[in-house]
Amino acid sequence: MPINETIAQYSDWAFESAFAIYVLAFVLLIAQYATARANEVQAREARELVAAGGGAGPAAPSVPGKVIEAPRKPWSERLGNMALALLVVGVALHVGSIVLRGFATDRFPLGNMYEFVTMATAAAMLMGLVLLRKQTYRSLWVFVIVVVIPLMFMAATVLYADAAPVVPALRSFWLPIHVTIVATGSGIFLVSGVASLMFLLRMRQPKGEESDGFWGKVAERLPDAQTLDRLAYKTTIIAFPLFGAGVILGAIWAEAAWGRFWGWDPKETVSFIAWVIYAAYLHARATSGWRDTRAAWINIAGFVAMLFNLFIINMVVSGLHSYAGLT
């Protein structure tokens, strides 16, 4: 099947545009994150003034025909809203690059590591738009994007593969089913891992205490630890069955392609280990005495196992799943 080079070029441009927009949104989010503390201090001082009676004077008499301007939103909120608008546009371009890649190659666009990382990062950003849209979670976007941007940069450079037909072993109806589910689960696990990392950072700087050093100042702008812990748990609850289904469907595909359900191939083995780690996290999260920092560390270990499976196993270790598309 011939490749449509024009559509393939549009796909690459959409991906590069999404990357550029994410970087711009990241800059705005950093500025929002930096100004949030000043706005909090100003709001607290205003509340203290009112409580002390400084703002309890008689209200100014209304003047007929005079338009009273609504109070302007603080800079941090305006910067955050601009960044969120950019993220919506970036995610649309990101997803569009995947769709265009599929049209260009006339196949499902998950045949190499470039396409897999593109799908996984798009899933992470979509999940972010769903879960982090509230003002409470806005500060977490900085830490999600700081992971997504390097992954996309690596995809566009080291992992990039020209639009081309897939190898014969991947010409199966199982490709869109198995790999899409695994990529989507991996992207959602990214959000979960970031939430657990921020939870551990927040635990070092409890709400209301004076900040201690750089990381303390970073932590004090985050939501409270309980909110971060709930977010990590919620995202893992979504991703865990997806990833488990992907592993099971991969075993069914392996039986159809290689005549066995399980062969302890490196990719299979590490995927199963990552799934077990996340199962341990969910169990620890429900166990008294483990649900705080210990459970969070298990969740982070699961995310590290996912990254190890994606990069080290695909790029270094040789196995039956060596379809990275790297030359």
C-alpha cells in the first residue's frame, strides 16, 4: 500500500505544532505557578483586614447610571486560563497527528515506538484535561507537562520513524485492540505517577507550615496531600484494568501469532511485573498503615517499570516484541 507523503507531512506538522503549544503552555503555567503564592498572600491579608474591621465600613452609595466594574481576576488565574486554552488546542493537534498518520499509512498508527509514545502522551494529556480542569488541580499541569514534553521530544528525534507499512508480524486486527489499550493505560499511569510524586513532596511540606527551601516553596503551591493521593488512586483505578486487559489480549494475540499464550519474552515479563506492582499499589492503598507514603512509592515503582519496559526493553533488549522502528 503506497504511503501518502502529503498527509504524512501534515501529521508531522501537527505533532510539532502540538509540541510547540505545550512548551508555550508550560511557560504560562510556570508563570501562573510563580504568581499564585503572591495572590494567596494578598487574599489572606484582605481577609484579615475584613476580620479586623478594616473593611467593615459603610458601603458606598450606588449612583444611578454608573457601571460598577467587576473585580479583575488575579494574574495567576488569567495565566492559568490562557494555558488551559492552549492545552486544548495542543491536544486537538496531538490527536490530529495520530489520525493523519493513520490516513497516511492506511493502517492503525501504532506500528513503532514513535507512534506508541505519541499515543501514550496524547492519552496522558486527554486524561489531564478531564481530571485537572478544576482550579484545585491546575498547579499539577506543570508537572504532567514536564514529563510529556521530554517524551514527545524523544519521540520526534531518537524514536522518529517515517510513515511506512508495518512489518508482517504486526498486520493483524489485534494491533489496534492490544496496543491502543496498552498505550492508553500507560498514558493514564503517567498522570498517576506524577500525582504520587507530588503527594510525597507535599507530605514534606504540610499545609499551613512555613516553607523550607526551594522544594518547600514548590510544595506549598500544590493541592493538599489527601487531594493528590485521591487523584493518584483514581487514575490508577482507571488505568489498571485497561493495562491488565491489554496484557491478556496480548497473550491471546501471541497464541494466534506464535502458537503459545506466554513465553516469558522480555516485553511480556516486564509488562506482567508492572501490572503486579500496580496491583500491589491498589492493595497497599486499601491497607491500613500502607496507604500513605509506602503506597505512593509502590505507585512510582510501577511507573518506573513502565518506562523501563518502554525504553530499555524496546531499545536495548532483543525479543519477539522488537518492533521499535529504530534504524
